[in-house]
Amino acid sequence: MSQWSDRAYALFEEQQRDRGIDLAWVKEKLTGLQIETPSWGYGDSGTRFKVFQKVGVPRNPYEKFDDAAVVHRLTGACEAVAIHIPWDKVSDYQKLKSYAESVGLKIGAVNPNLFQDDDYMLGSVTNANPSIRRKAVEHLLECVDIMRQVGSNALSLWFADGTNYPGQGHLRRRKRWLQEALEETYRALSPDMKMLIEYKFFEPGFYHTDVADWGMSFQAAQKLGPQAEVLVDTGHHALGTNVEHIVSYLLDEGKLGGFHFNSRKYADDDLIVGSSNPYELFLIFYQILDAHLDEDVKVRETAENIAYMIDQSHAIEPKIPAMIRSICNIQTQYAKALLINHAELKEKQENNDVLGAENVLRTAFEIDVTPLLLAVREERGLPPDPMRAFLESGYQERIAQRGVGGSSW
Ligand code: LRH
Ligand code: MN
């Protein structure tokens, strides 16, 4: 490390020791943080107005893994890549698995796609037409089989199913068809597999969405069994929703399975996580770290087995830098949350010291964790500034030979 960062870290270390923070534990946690990147985050994507095509975008899942491998090599924090079927459909999934491993990666969650086939215009597992429901379930079962072939243990389910007008669909019959589809899929899982049920309050349904909020995912997962949990996509809530409260509730119920991290200002904007409202991301990590301290082993185990995943659409951003920025933003808020003095907070909360308690959190949030992140990266032989290392690597220039018109969704 440079002299500056040595001095900065020495001062940081002294300050945290004075605050009673165990920096060895903090570094161990930071080093252990792994965040899954989405294969589709490396491809072209956009809005309903335009999908801008960029130079050098991956043309197939193998090239998506090449780009993901660069992000992992520079950050050390994203060894797994989530795949989406059929966007990442290949003839030989064994070959895809071996290729991922050959570039230092593993395949993470498998995401079925029940929202782009024309047959699913009026619903997939909730479609009034039983043969379309059957087709949808067959796709879910195909994805469970793909999980076995690629060594994935997470089936990540999002249903676009919903309606645009009152009366268009029978809400309770759709609810039951959905649960039937989930039950048949759940029965196909191997014991080491998890089913993550994502919810979203609107879009593409503009009247109702069949899995619209955390409660509907939670209830569906409760009825299915221990391998079914809730996936919280941070962009899928109505404005004003207290997402960290939902996170604390699901932790306490042992049903928080994973996140799709991104950020938004208005709707499901899928922007770089932590770019708008980083305090929310910090408060989510506060709830998770607090659950780590719980006397209830179920709550602690849930907090220790969360699938952290990014789910973003990089419509205007250069893809690989956007992913590096996302990883760094998550590491930054996680590092700040690791510096929360939980004992001091508990004492303030138990004394109903309103501003005292709030200030304990704010104090941690306002700590500059740059010296800590630099120290951890240096100790792991990683570049101190992964973004700069990428821009100086020439990789972006090398992949330009892929041309324009790579994969998009
Ligand atoms: C739906 C969603 C879902 C993915 C898709 C790419 O908005 O969050 O998780 O399948 O984005
Ligand atoms: Mn998502």
C-alpha cells in the first residue's frame, strides 16, 4: 500500500479500536462477502423505448462468463454468475459448467423465463388455459434439470403473471394454479436445492400481479416447505416501502433466501445498486448483521445463508464498469454496517434514547471505509482500485472485436 493508505489505515485502525470494533472480524466478513452477478447484466438491455446496442457486448454465455471472470479477478467478490433460460440456453450444459470453472467461476442461480414466450401473454402458471399452465410447469422442471447439470443449488423464480384490467382474471383461481405449479416444481428439487420466490408489485401487470408482495411470496414458501424462501428484489416495492423492515421480518421467520440488488428512484429502474439511496442498502445490512447476533439459531442460520445477487439492466452504462461499480458500492455499505457498535445501539434502544440510537447507526454510515477496503484488497493481492485496474487493463479495447449486436434481452 502507498504510504498514504498505510497512514490512513493506521489512523482508521486506532479509531475503530477506540470504538470497540473487532477489525479482524470485520476484515474476515468483508473477505467472505460474495455477490452473484447476472449474466444478463453483461448483455444489451434497455427500456420499452429503446435497447441501445453497444460495441463489445458478449455474443453468447461463454463471453458473458469471460466478462464476469474479469470482474471477479479484479474484485475477488463475485465467483458465481446467475443464468437465465433461454437467454443462456446451450446445447451442452456440462460444457458450460466446465467453461465457467475454467475461467474461475461457478454457475449460480438458474432463472426460468416465463415472461417472453407469446403463449404467456395472458399468464404462464396462472393462465386460464391448462395446456399453457402445463407448458410453464414443464419449463420450470427443465430449469431444475439444468440446475443438476450445471451444479446450481438455487432456482430463482419470478412470475410476470398479472392482469391489466379488473375482472380480466379470477384472482383466487390464479393463486391456486400458481401454488400447484410451485408444489410440483418443489417436489422436483434435490435436498440441497433452494427455491427463491421473487415478488414485484407491478409491471408488466398494470392492474394486479399474482406474486405482488413479500407476504404472498412468504405464504407460498411457508406452504411449500423449508427449501422455499423469499427473494427480495430491492426495486420491486411501492415508493415509501420500508424494505429493511421486510428484510428483518423475513429474517425473523427464517424465510429470507436472497436479494436482487439494484437501485431505483421511481419504479423498477434496475440502476446500479447503491447509486440512489445507499443508506437503504446500509440499513438492510444492519438488519442482517443484527440477525447474526440473535440467540435463535434459525435466525442466525438464515442470516448466514443469504444469496446476494445483483439484478440490473445497464441500458446506458458500459457493462463491465457498471458491474465493478456495483460490487464496490455493496462492499462499501457492507463495510460501514460491519462498523456498527451493536452493544452501544442495544443499550440506547433499551433506554428509549431515540436520537442516541439513531446516531449509533448514522455514525457507522458516515465512516470513510476507504482505508479498510484498500487494506482488505491489498491483503488479498487484489488491485486497490478495481475500476482503475479495469480501465488500464485494455480488456474493453480487446473485446471491441466482438462488434455490435451482442446478446440482449
Ligand atoms: C423482473 C426481474 C427478475 C428477472 C428479470 C431480469 O423485474 O427482476 O428478477 O428475471 O428482472
Ligand atoms: Mn429481479
